[in-house]
Amino acid sequence: MHPTLQWIDQSAASNGLGLLRMIDQTLLPTEFREIDCETVEQVWEAIKMLRVRGAPAIGVAAAYGVVVGLLSSRESEASEFNRRLVEVTEYFATSRPTAVNLFWALDRMREVAASCGDADSESIWQRLLAEAKAIELEDREMCAAIGRHGAELLQDGTGVLTHCNAGGLATAGDGTALSVIFAAAAQGKQLQVYADETRPLLQGARLTAWELQQRDIPVTVICDNMAGWVMKERRVQAIVTGADRIAANGDAANKIGTYSVALLARAHGIPFYVAAPSSTFDMSLATGEDIPIEERKPEEITHGFGKQTAPEGVNTYNPAFDVAPADHIAAIVTERGLISPVTSENVRKVLSPS
Ligand code: MRU
């Protein structure tokens, strides 16, 4: 698959310095276009407006965003370079609050800079670029490992429901939930995927359906409010979603609507799986209660994709995420293996085995 985002080195970049290139996901599926981000404001805007989205991809974008933000400080005094580093990382932290991968990547970038001692700014910048590339590479490897561990959960002939987009577009690799599906399909299993369209921004209909079509995996788009009936009709035998932040007890925040899907799955006796890398866990939060939930602007509900669909001035409430309770999750698929049953103890065992 075409890379969701990639660093363009000095020699190939139009600005002669280096830039971050990414697929503009707001245009899919009708237009495939890449955008080049040469300023920190452009990367911030791309994250905020969901041109790049999905927890792992947001982390990778923010890491490269730090590199972009320090391009013009490479010849500065160390104190000025460090001042700018703080400014840029604090700025990215204001872009989107829920996906912890963003903060995890920013922390890694700050730690790398701090470990450089009294190196000159150019050397620190080179170390930051190397760290961003490492974050990207590790993400690709984590996706592949999630696929390997998760494929065993899906039998031949399974109908699988997924919500939002947790595919290649949401990561630097093959995705998390979709990586499980891709890996099972690669083993020769015939799968039928049901993609919730995922109101209000339609990541399921626009992005998941597009990705699955690209890979020749049968996909059927349904409106979000059809998920319960699809389960009742026994069209799906498993549900797999991604996550944006998972608390220490396994409560998992994901795109709004995931909570309902988890409850519906329990009501119908269908296993609900979450696929996510270790970078999506926030062990500082005991439960999902404290996960910050992003609230987005009313127009996403009232004027979706340019068409007014609600009366002028009507009240709206637009939380972008919700939290699936740990006891509703049959297993969390990580790059280190499966967490099941989902308890604080098992989360700890898989994430920090020593
Ligand atoms: O608002 P988005 O599109 O960034 O939300 C994305 C999701 O909720 C994904 O399911 C999640 O980030 C996992 S991506 C591997």
C-alpha cells in the first residue's frame, strides 16, 4: 500500500530542507492526493483536521512534525534550539487530546533531545530525525506483529464487523484491526467484513471500505445504527476495532460508537476484540474514566460534507470518542501477544513482562 506518511529527505524535497508528505485523508475515497507539510502549522492543521488520523499515525506525524518545526533552528545556539523544541512539542500537544500515541511520541522526541547532552543543534536535529524514523519503523513492525497474533482469532468464513478506520491509513504499517483481517486473509481465510460507516466523519465508509477494496477483501458498508441488527441476523461472528488510548485496566477509548458496538456484541454473545500497539496504552490512568474525550465542532453533525442536515442553530453534542469497558473486551491484540481476559494484571503481564 502507498505510505500514509513519509519523510522526504533534503535531496528530494522541493524546499531543499526536508518535509513531511502525507495522504490527505479528508479527500478519500473520491480523490487521492498527497500534501507536503513544510511548517509546524501545516502539520498541526493536518492532525487537527484529520488529513492524517488514527492514533499511531498521529504519533508518527507529530514526531516528524517536531523535526519540521526545528528545521530552521539547526544552526541556532543550543538554548534557542531547546526553547523551540519545548514550544513545538507543547503546540502539538494541543492538536488532539485523546490518542495517547501523540503524547507518547512527543515524550520520546523530548527524551532523545535531552539525552544529547551538549551536542550542537545540527547533531540534535539529526538525532530527532532518526528517532522519528525509528518511531515510524517500529509502528510498521508493531502492525505486522498485531496481524500475526490476531489472525488466529478469525476462522475461515467469518463475518467481521469493524468500526472507524484502524487500517494502513491510521498507522505507518498495515493497521491494527485491519492488520488482523489482512493477516487472516493472507492465510487463505475467506472473510466478509462489515464496515460501520462511522458518523459523523465516515472513516468507515470512506477509508476502511477503500482500503479493503484495494486489497480485494469483501466489504459491506452499513450505517452505524444497523450494527445491532447485523449481529442479530448472525452475519458477523467477531468484531475487531482499534483504540486511541487504553487505561491500565484495559478500558479502551476508540471512535464514538465503539461503546455501543461493545454492548451490542455482549448482548449477542459475539466476541469483541480490540487491536492496538503498546504505544496506545496509558498506564498512568487506572481506568477509562479519566481518558480525555475530544469534542469536535457542531458543523460535523449539522453540515456533514457541506450539506446542511439539521435546522439552523440547533444544539449539538459531538464527542469524537467513547470508552469500551474492559469486561466487554474478549481480548486485546498487541504486538506482544493477546491480553485475555482483559484485567489490570494481564495488561501488566503482557506490557511489562519482567
Ligand atoms: O478521529 P480518528 O479518525 O483519528 O479516530 C480514529 C480511531 O478511532 C481509530 O479506530 C483508532 O485511532 C485506532 S487506529 C489504528
